[in-house]
Amino acid sequence: MSSTTPGADPERHDDTTADDAAVPAPTPEPAPDEPQVGDAYDDAAPDDARAADVTTPEPAPPADDEAPDAATARLDAAVERANADAAASEANGIDEATDTPAPVPAEAVRRDTYVPAATVAAGTTAGAATLADEPEPYIAPQPAQQTIYVQAPTPPKMRSNRGFGALVALLGTVLFALLYAGVAYLLLLAQGNAGEANAVFTEFLVKPVFWVPVAAFFIGFALLAVIVNRGPWWSYAVFSLLVAVLVYFSYIGGALLTVEAWTRTAEQAGEFIGQRWLDPFAIAAFVIAHEIPIWLGGWIAARGRSVTERNRLAREEYDRELAAGPQVQR
């Protein structure tokens, strides 16, 4: 018998038709017209030889790519062939002593459809993914914080009026020298004729008695302009008196240098200085040195007010920028 015939191999029968034996069926009766082939076989022949005459090919397992319907159809065909072989064996009297279970209808056989391993693995993975915990919602990574350094606005530089005051002091010095020389020439003309006045005036212009007061006036006026800076005009009107006093004493010093007082005795030098206190040239230098800072001081003070206003506006703009905070440059 073939490997698929019930009762041919007890061990294989137990393995392959364990489920079939649980459902016994009545043994079909042979047809009356069907010829009896049991007489043609020798009773003394071994069971293996007689089993070899009835061979049924084993059904091949369905391929992985076959459809489930094709696999089920093959299984049904194999069961039907097994039932037919069992009926033929019983009709021929083969294995009569063996308690062979009745064949099971094909409809009662459990159909185990072959499922490819890849499909099972995919289903297992899907089930595991279903039972797994739900993933946490994706949170987009936040960009790393960057430190941006913003340059603070540069504080405005407060403008001064000192440079302009020094230039005006230089201009005032030139004016003082011209006025001082003119007044001195007039005084010389008042003391004598024009010829002698011209000769003395020429010597006067190159003597220390002229240049020392001029230098003293520039120093005094420039210092006053630097100190007052953007101050009001009344500062020049008041402190111009100090410039005049400086020029006055500088005239006496220039006169001593002119007569070379170091060549005289102390008494002669003291007498000479006493004569210079009310010298018309000294008084003229004092008056001119006092008036020029008052005249030109108004000019310096006017510009000082405009400079102060510009500084105020610049400071207010700077304060607004600081209050607004850093701005992004695009």
C-alpha cells in the first residue's frame, strides 16, 4: 500500500490520520458488479508486496506563492484518493484482520492552509506593534539658543568751545597789538613832533615794552576762553578785568626789560617803577585789554550756546536709543 492508505503503516497512520480516526464512518460495501480482485492475489504473499501494488503519490506541500484555494483543492484530492484506496483494499480482503478505521469524508477533514513564514512573521510583527505602547508624540527639536551680542550705542561726545575760544583769543591779540600800537603812536605825537614820534615809535615796536603786553594779553584771554568754555557772556565781561590787570603788570615788566633794569641800582629801579604806575602807555594797555575780551567774549558765548544745544540734542537721542533697547539689523 501507499503511504497514504489507512492501515498500511500503523505508525504513519497514527501520525497522519490521528484526526481522521476520531470520526469513524461505515465501511462502504463493494459494488455487486465490481470484479473481485482478491482471488487473483496469493494469500501467502507478504503484506508488503501486496501493499506495493497500490501506490499513491504523496501530495506535495503547496508552494509559498500558491493561493490558499489551490492548496485546499490538493488536500481534498488527496483525501479522496486515500478513501478510494481504502475501499479497494477492503474489497480485495487485504488487511482484514486489521481494525482499519473508516475513511473520513473530505468535508470533515480540517483544512490547514499553508501560510508562508514571511506572512506569519509579518503578522506577528504587526500584532506586536499593535500591542506595543503608543509612541510618544514627535516633538521637533528646538534650535539651540544663540547668544547675540549687540553693540550698545556710542555715547555722544560732548563738544567744547575751547578751541574756538582760543582762536578768537588769537584774533583778539592781533587786534590788541594794532590798537596798542596806534594809541602809543598818538601818545608819542602828543609829546613831540612827527619826526621824533616816528623814530621813537619805530623803536617802541621792537622793544619788550610792546611785545610783552601783547604776549600777556594772548595768554590771559586764551586762558579765560578755555576756562569759561561754553559759559555765558557775562563771564567774559567780569573776568576780562583779570586779563587787563595781567597786561598792566606785564607792561611794567616790559619797561624794566627795555631799560635794562638789572644794570641799575635798586633805588634807580624802584624810582623807575614808581614812574610807570601812571604811565599813559600802561593805562592804554590796561583799557584795551579790558575791552577786547568783552567785545569778542560775546561772540564766543554765542557759539557756546549753539554747541550746548547740539550737545543736549545728541544726549537726548542717545537716551532714546538706550531706552528703546537693541534693534535687529536687517
